[in-house]
Amino acid sequence: MYSYPSEYLLHPVPVLAIYGLSATDEPSLLDQPTNVDIVSPSRRGSHTKAGLSSTLLNLLLSKSEYSLHEATSHLSNQQAPPFRVISVSKDYMLPNKISSTSANMPPPHSNLSPLSSESPLFPDGVMTSLWIKKHLYSPSVIVGFYDLWDWNSEPGNAPRPRKETGPLASQILIDPIERENDTHLSVEINNRRKYFQERNVKFAAVIVSKQKYTADPSIEERLLSIRKQCGLDSKNSFFTVAPASTSELQEFVNSLYRALYEPALQFYSNRIKKLRKKKSRLPSPNNIYKAPLDFSSTSPQPLPVSGWIARYDFKISFFYECRQEIDLALRSYEATYNTLLTMLEPKPSGIYGPMIWKAHSKRWKEARALADCINIKLCRFYLYLNDPTAALDRLNTHLHMFQSYASVWGIGGETFEYWSWHSLQYQIFADIIDAAVSAGFQIPLPTAYLTSSQLTSTTENPLMANTTTGPIQSGGCNPETILQHPGFYYHLAAMCCAERRRRYLEMEKAETRSKELTEALAEEKQTDHSNLTIDLLTKSYEQFKRYRNSRMTLYLAAEIAGAYYEAGKFEMAIKFFERIGKIYRKEKWNMVLTSILRWSLRCAKELCSWERAVECLIELLSDELPMPENKRKDVERELMEILQTNPNANLEEHPPLTVYMDQINSFLKCQVQFQKQKNFVGTRLHYQIILATDKSSPPLPFRINSMRITFNDPQYNVIIRDNVSSSVIESLELIDCRDKLSKITEDEYSGWYLAEANLGIKKSQTKVIQGSLVPAKCGELKITGIYLDIIKPKWRVELNYSMEKPVEDQPLSRRKWMDSIKDGKPVYRILEGRGELSTTSILPKPPSIDLRFDHAAPALLDELFKLNVNLTSHEKEAISVILSVSMKHSEGTVMEDYVVFSSDLEKGDVKANSSVQLGKINPGESIVKSVYLHGGKSPGSRIVNFQVKYNIVGKEESQLVEKEEHIRIPFVNPFDANFELCAQCEKLNDAICPDLGKSERWLLVAAIRCFSAWDLVINSVELLKSETSKSSTTSMKLISEVDNIQEQVWKTGHVYNANYLFQLNTDDITEAQLPVSPGKIVIKWKRSGTEGIFNKSILHLPTIQFQEQGLKVLADLSNDIYQGEPFTITYTIDNPTEYLAEYSATIELSEAFVFSGYKQVKGRVLPLSRMKYQYTCYPLLVGKVKLPQIKVMALQHQGPEKEIYVEMLGTGNILALDNDLQLRQMKSSELISEPIVVFVNAKRYL
């Protein structure tokens, strides 16, 4: 990954070897890794034997490498501990210890020991990655998987015999054949257990069953027998597994890991003890003298004691890592690193003597690589232990060591090796921080490094910035001692990589080279420095973006663009430059933007993208971008060279190039001012275009070939071409083009207006171009853009100033208008408003007419109300006028409202609004037009709107001028009516059978009151009877009427009563009786003193309906009663309902009469029947006296008993209604409880 041996950088975990799950025997894993064909559980079911083995193998071998945080995660949660699982053959044997050939000779050394001639470390090597690889495949625990024999294991076997059941059945569950096979299996497991235990390796066995234990009760007894014969503990040495789901098998694997983790840790603990014992036998380096090494000698030098100490410390550290004891591994690695550092030190050092390896030798490179890898692990451990300060200090110490020794080693700061090594260290450190952050590590804020008390001196706090001794004036900390996020270190790595490339190019150009340098340069040539730098910068960019450091991301984007440029990838470089240039331009970082534009210019020229080059050069002319005057002159000369003389840029004609000046820093500012914010149609409108150059740009004068002014309405577009004859370029110039505009009929600008002017441009210049136009229609008139054209034989460059979003200075300045130039100074006039004004509103021409109205309000409903409109023209020319009138009720639309211009028109020809052509009106002339308004139904105010449209006679194409006025006219009802309905009971006929027919008389009295403020001439008041009836059983007829009237005048408040007597008849009183409309009253009238036709108003009469049918008592007696003359009173109990009525009646006594008849009666009245009682009365007193009245108490249709009041024949209900037919008062005879009073005449003498 980083050109270091991968074994040095990985994090070790306990090694677990398994066998018995693969379909074939595996080779030994000490020589090479085994590629196990893992069958996906989706291809084999885990509920079969083959599927079970495949699933288990897949789960066990799913993860072979762990990061530091993954390996230690089980310490803080309930996850399974980590294991590196390897699959071995069933007859796998541990490597045998090399025995001595003679009893008196010590055992030979390991083939990886520096003392062995066959070792790659012989004679002075400290460590090799092969030793780590060896222990990555040396198991600390071995697990064997064995199949439990069953009858289907071998083809051709007979099925298992059925076991007898019942009281005579055997209590032994195991079949003899099964027991024999189980015994063989136990012997095999026991032999393997003894073999591994003799070598201090934990062994465990897993019995794989084809079926669940519940399927066969003998399986549990067989497993117990096998375990006892093997001598394995059921908790951590003997396991069983049966077909199950994947999740259940995963839980089995986790439990297996938990059970075997402690024995695995004990295995590595024994290794550590053995190494410590060996280390303790070494002599102290202080007691050994070693002469300085002679590097000129070619004879091998043995490894010194310090090397053996470093070797043992490294091995102990490795085994501590396997045990996940990070703090102990950290201390041991620190000791190993310090020992190696002393051995690599080029100067003599106290206890260890001088450097033992020659610089750039093989052993020297191995030791350096080992020291680098140990430093990487130490940094990783410190971050894991949440000590970022120590991690950063560890990196800085390692870098300082290399910097101190590099010059002596011959790889100082002037060599590419120096910067290559630095780049790699920063890159690895950034990766370590990124991995730690992904695992949950939080980079501390800078304020976290500050102590709570700011009174301590800098010498007491290593994080504080280096200052003079004494009390601290202000708190702070040294940024170099603060751990940053990974992007910071990726950026340092990229900068070192860029420096590496520069050093490489310098060394490659050297004339004299040694053989070693030539080989190093040849090897370095294979490195793609640019791509490596870009990758590092990209990683840094992503990190800074993640941590929201926007400023740094822009800087890194510029660095990436520069790296692409150095790599020759100019297209990518210019894309980056353009992207970041937009932000620097927006935020006014002009110094940085200047550099970016120069780099973009170089890229564009390399790509022969001359359009981009022209854009960059135009922006570089701006004074906003700082540069010396001579440099700016060079920029302008280069621009003109590209446009005119550069052969590569003028090979072919280029398409028009538009440069949007409002999006860049422009050397030429353009402003637009309309003189007025509002203008009228047909009135001349003036505008000014102000061109202002920077104080020092352009440094050399040049000419604009044409200027185009575009409007939102193309008919006003203007093109101003340069007057080449004008060679003098003024610093202040007012060009009036208002009277010089002419229409172009041919050419690509056909329909535009053309003028000529001096368009020469120089620095510190203000040029004002004044124009005008006559708007022909209303709306918004807008200058959409200004285009300054630089035209060359092969080029057309358009400097575009868009007015859609004009760029304004803050705060906005007052609007001003240049009137003239006096003594070389402009004379301005202050206008209303601030900023630019590129948009103006074109309003209709103000009307020059007067409207006056003559009418006699209020108006009456249903009349043609006359209103005279007096129109006077104040125009200077004759006009043609159209008058439109509309009327609307103030509360909504009334369908009967309409407007007419003649009283002779019929209603079918009218509508709510109407127009009339008034014809030609000369200047100063007045015309009167009568308008007739009709308001129907609803009283209330009407809003009458008058709209006059006219244009000048002979100029019909000109826009119409409009004027609107409205008046409010109240409309009132001419009449108000009140209605009264009186019901009259008729005498009942004697009938034997039930009578379904019924008739009622109703008297309708209509009181019509004149409500008009003017006298009205009434022509007639007529009843217009209704011809339709909703009911087939009910009919109405008019018996009599009193409404005959001759033409008369009604004054305000005059009341006229119209009386109508109607009779209602029905054939079936049991049917629902619907109301019947008697019709309506039509009044023909007009205002007194006016001529013309009579108006017609309609008053709708209320509907009439039979009274509610119920039990009633009617009294009938003679009209004339005299004292001393007997008469007869008939009381009729009428039941017009469909229900039987039970009643009891009593006669109340009266002092004015004596009578004969029943005083109390009791009886029943059948439905639709009646019962009569007659009493003969003799009057005793004269005058108004009380009759003997019958009191009837009746009970009907399960209702409560109630009193039925007596009605006199010919009386009934009385209803009073208003003009809107709303009920005002109701008087029912049912509610009358007063006694019946009659008038008794004096005694007559015959």
C-alpha cells in the first residue's frame, strides 16, 4: 500500500485454524494462503449437510483482516472477539522443532534468525516481514469439525433397524454399529487433542450432526459418550452443531469465538513469557565495548546486542497486539523504536556505540522501513487511546529524526528522496486520522488545548506558543502542536510530492551523476508525480469540504488546477481555474483572481483556445486587478495581437465572441439613464448611455467599431458606428444623436436606427451618448442591453452589458443627467431617484376632454331614467369619439338593469353596458348625449361608469386615448305595498255521509303607498290573475274586486287600497293543499310633467292557502236580535280530519239570556263529519251582551285533551304582510278565548 511490507502495518488478531469443513484436503498454509472456494448459502441450503458445511465455512472465513478499532470493539460491547481463521487439512501438523544433531551441541537456530546462515537476516538483520507472516499462519487454537456417523453416511448401507417398543424393549438407545463408529471417532479426536496439547496449542472439536437432536433421542447419548471418551470439556473444548438458519449458525460461530478467545490469549501470553526469558539472558549493552565499524570491509558483521534487544521487543509488541493489550504494545513498540533510532543514528551514542549499518545499504533500508512502520503503529495507538497530542508529537519526533540524519545519510532537502519520504509520512498519518474519525474519534477543537487557568507560563505547557519568559499577556496555543483534520496532512503530503517532482527534475538535469544516482533517477522516473499530487490534493479538498473550510477548498482547487497544468492536462486545469475564479471574482479577492486569470491565460494558449484567452485578457485590463502599468500594456498588446496578427489565432474566421462585462471585472463601465421614470404615448423620451473607463486602463487608446443599443421592443433598436474620420479622442465628450438617427432599410440591421459618432476609447475617459425615441404604445419600455463591438478581419468581439440585472454600487448614488460641458467640466442636473434607470413606464396619453353630467336623482325603479352627458373637447385637433356606458349595482349584478341611448328602443335590444359613436368633435366644441338608465327589482345605488375613447381624426393608427369617470345614482322603489289576508268561514251544509269538499273565502286588501319624491301620474292599477295552478284538486276564483281607477296624480305618501275577495275550493280536503297565487298588480305610471310612455311596475300578491284543518266549533245565529223575542243559536262541532274525536261540552250561563237545551253533552264526532246542537235563547237585556257560550273539551288521535274555542261563522285567520311579502302579524281564531258578544236591540212593538 505504501511501499512498506503489508505485514508490518496490519493489526494482528489471534489465529484460529479449522479443518473438516472443506470438500478437499487443503495444503499447508505456512507456505502460501489457501484460496478456499466458499459456496454461497444461497446456492446450498443450510438445512442439509453440504449446505451446513458451506455456510459454516463461509461465516468463519468471511473476515480475515481487522482494523485496530474493529479488533478491540468487543471490549466495549457484546460483539464476538476477533479471530483470523485459516483453513488447514485434516492431517495438519505443526512445524517440528529443529533438534540438535549432537547431544553436546545446542539446537540449531531458526531459519529466520540472524544467526542462521540460511536466514534472510544473516548476519546483521533485525527483523523481516516473513516472521510476521509465519505467525499469521501459526494457529493459537485449532478446531476440528467431525461428522457424526449415521446410517446414510455410506452408500449401500442398510437402513437403521427399527427399535422395539413396549415393556420388553431395551433401555439402551445406541445401536452397536453406531457405538463402534463413535468409538473410532473418539479415538481420532483424542489423538489430535494429545498432539496439539503437547505443543501447547488449544484444541477443540465440533461434532456436525445431519439432524436436530429432537429427531433422534439417541444422538444426545452418543454425543455424551464421545465427549467422555475424548476427555474434552463441554464448555470450551467440545461443541455440537446441527442444520439451522444462517442467523443461528452465526450465533454458534460467535459463541465458539467467545469460548476459545481466552485460550488463544493464553497462547500469546506464553510466547511473551518465553521471549522475555530470552531477552533477560542478553548481556547489558553498557558492559560491551564495540569498536567503530569499518564500512570499507566486505566481511559480514554480526548483529549487536542492541539489535537483539530491538528484535525481542518487536516480537513482544506483536504478541501484545494479538492479545489486544494496546497500552502494553505501545510501551514495547516505543522501546523498539528508540533502540532502532539509536542504531540508525549516524553519530556515536553513549551506550550503543556508533551506527552499525552503512547508509543506503540493504540492512539500513530494512531498519528505516521498520522504524517507519513502528512509528505508524504508535500514532495509530495514540489516537485509539484518545491522546491526539501524543500522536502528533510522535509524528513530529519521527520527522525531526529523519531531518537530523538525512544530510549525513546523503538524502538532504535537496534530494527527491527526502521529499518523497516526507510526503509518504504525511499521507499515512492523514489516513490514520481518517480511519480513526470513521471509527468514532473526534478531532478536538483548538480551544480544548487551552488550560482552564491562563496564568501558567509557556514552559509549563508544551502546547503554548513560544514566547519570552515572564507572565503570559494573552492566552493561546501553538497551531503546530494541535492535531488537525486529515485534509491538512493530505495537503502537506501533496506539497512534499510537488517538491519531490521539482527536486527530481533538478537532479535529472545535473551533468555529473553517480551510478547510484542514475539508478535512483531511473526508478523515480517510473513515478507519476503529477497524478500522485493531484490525488493527494483531491483527498485534501474532500476533507476540507467535509469540515466546511470553504476558503481552504478554494485554495486547494487552485492547487489542483496548478498540478493539472504541470501535468500538461490544460483542459482540466482551466476548468478548475474558471470554477474558483467565479467565487474570487464575486468576493473581490482581486489579487488572487489576477493570478488565476494569468494561469487560465496560459492554459488557453496551450490549448489554442483563443476565445478563452481573449476573455482573460479583457478582464486583466481592469484596474480592479492590481498589476504594474507596463504589464497592463503587455496585456493590451497581446489582446490586439491575438485579434489581428497572431497567425495561429487568425487561421480561420471565428464565430462572434460575447464577453459578458457585468460578470467580470470590466475596464469599461456602462450605465443607462432614462430621463423620466414615466412617459406618455406620443411624447418624446430621452435617454443617455454613459461609458466610463478606468483611471489607468486601457493603457493604450483603441477604437470601438460599433455600439448597439437594444430595447425590449425591437423597433427602437439603435446602432452607432464609429466615425473613423474623428481621430481625436476626448477625455470628456457628450455626443447628441437625437437628430442624427436614420432608419436602416437594408443590411442585417434592417429596421434599426443608425447614427455615427467618435467611439475612440482611452483611459480615464467619460463618454455620454444621448438619444431619444417616441413611444407608440403603452407598457414597459426597457433597454435590455448595450453591445460594444470590436470587429477585426477574423474576429468579432461583443462586449455585452446586460441591463436585466444592472450592477449598482452600494449605497446607490443620485440619478443625474449631463446637460452640457462647460470649461472642460460636465454640467449635471439631478434627477429623481437613485441608481440606474433602464426601464420606464409608457402611459396612455392624458385625455384633453371634460365630462359633465345632468340628471334628477334619485332614480325610480322600472323607469327609463334620463341622464345627459356633456362632453367638451380641449384637443388641438378634431377627434373621433366613442362613448361607452355601463351600470352595476353596488352589491352585485341585477339582470333587469340596462343602459340605452334612446327611449324608443325596446327592452330586447338593450344590455347592461352599451356604446355609441359620437362622431367628430372639433377643438373647443361640446356635445350633449342623453343616456337612459333602467334599474329593475332591487333598490339601492348603481355605479354608472362612463368611458370615452377617441383618437385624432386622420390618425386612426395612433393609439386610442381613454378617459373614465363614474358616478353613483341611488334607485328607489316608486311604490310600497302592505297586504292583509282575512279568512272567512262559510256555513256548513248538512250532510249524512262524510263530506270531502271544502271552500274558504279570503279577503285580500292591498295598501299601495306612493314612495316617490316626485308626483306620479297613475294610468291604471290592474290585477293580472295567475293562469297556472300547482294543484289539481284546489282552485281559486275571484268573487269581487275594488280597484277601478282613472288616471290620477299620486303625491308622496298617497295610499290606495285595492280589495279582492277570493274563494278557494277543493274536492278532497284530505289531500295536501298547496298555496295558490292570486296573481299580481300591474301599475302603469310616469313622472308628473314628463312626456313619453308610461312605466310599468309590478307588485306580486301573496299566495293563499287553506287554513290548517282541525277540530273546530262554529256558532251560527240570527243577525237581528230583539229583547223579548226568542232566537236560535246553532253550535256545530266540525271534524274535517281523518281521526275520531271524543268531546264533552257544557253551556256557560249568561245574565242577559235564558235558554232551553242541554247544559252538558258528551259524544263522538266521526272523521269528516259534524255534530250540531241548537239552543233557543230569550234575551232579557238590551245592548252588547254575552251569549250563552258552549265550552268544548276534546280528545283526538291519542293526543291530550284540550279546549276547542268557538268561532263565529264568517270569521277566520288574519295575515298581514309587507311589500316583500314577509309576514308581519298573524291573528288566529284558535287563540281567541274571549266570550262571544252580540247586540240586542230594544223591544219592538208590532
